[in-house]
Amino acid sequence: MKRMDRNQIAARVARDIPEGAYVNLGIGLPTLVADHIPKGREVLLHSENGVLGVGPKPAPGAEDGDLVNAGKEPVTLLAGGSFFHHADSFAMIRGRHLDVCVLGAFQVAINGDLANWHTGAPDAIPAVGGAMDLAVGAKNVYVMMEHLTKSGESKIVERCTYPLTGASCVNRIYTDLAVIDVTPDGLQVVDMVEGLGFEELQRLTGVPLTRGKAAHGAALA
């Protein structure tokens, strides 16, 4: 079994984003998705600090200090892109004008609860920020994360033990081991990395999974 690296997970997420979608990429790992949008596919990337039409990362030396995403990382702007007030940006989110948002997570519960802002660590993010708006405002919420913590515990849990960002909001989970849908009937495995069996994925995850029609252990990237 070979786990996917972060760029491979991002490429797998990008593959599922439909033509013409308006998409917000959360701070951190999700920003990598911008570099993997398939050629020829029109996807309008939104950043909550007031940008629509975000492109890939700039080449080294070509950064513009005035053009950054919500994580203060330098970005590019595609032709036709625009800037607008922070309040207008959140009106887009809260008005459910985003088709997809991609967020990182510390934990996702089997019912789709999301915890992605606070672990109790002294250096943790001090506030939930715009993630709570995105979690409930986007029409579809995708989560990108490693399947296990550094200590080997599953980040997919029966019930979140960290403070929630949003309740029952996650639609699909992308990890370095699998793609899993959150459904009314529980967690359904869509894909697994090559060489990983369903029983082993079940053991590592520790909460009930069902095998979707497409779950076959093929390479995801």
C-alpha cells in the first residue's frame, strides 16, 4: 500500500470539481487544489478576503504582495478575475452562491460533523473564522486530510471530541488512503489507494464503513 502525498490528494479533489463550479479553497492543504484543476476545465476559485478568479501559485519571483488569498499566500488572478469587499465575499458564502468548498480537518464524524479549528493546543488557531460560514454556506463541503493522526488514531470518528466548526455539513472526505462519502446511511467508500483492502481500511478507520460500487483499491491520483 502506498499512501497518496498531499499533491496527489489535491489532484483527486480537483478531478471531482465540475465544470463551471464556484469553489472556495480553505487555508492550508486545500489551497493545493488550485494547482491541479484539469486543463480546459473552467472553475472559478473564490477566496473569502474578496477575490474571485484565483489562479495557480505564482512562479518564484513573480509574487505580488497585494495579491494574496485568505491564508496570506501569494496567488495569481485569471483573466476576468475580480476583487471586492470582504462583506460582499461573505454575502456570497452565506447566500449559498458557492458550489463547493474544500476544507482541512482535525476530525470528521460519521454524521458529517466537522472540527477543523481548535485542538486545545497552546498555539492553536484562536478563532473559528470564516470556516464556519463556509461549512454551512457552500452547497457541497469536501474535506482534505490525512487519514490518521501522528499517533495513529483515525481522524474519522464516531463523534468529534474537538469543538465543532459545523454540524452535519461534510459531503465527502478525501484522505491519503481513500475517498469516502458521508451519506444518510453512513460512510460509503468510493475509492481506496492501490494495495489497500477494504478490511484494512475498516480497521484503520475504526468506525463502520460500507463499500460503494466504485470502491476497488485502484490508484487515486
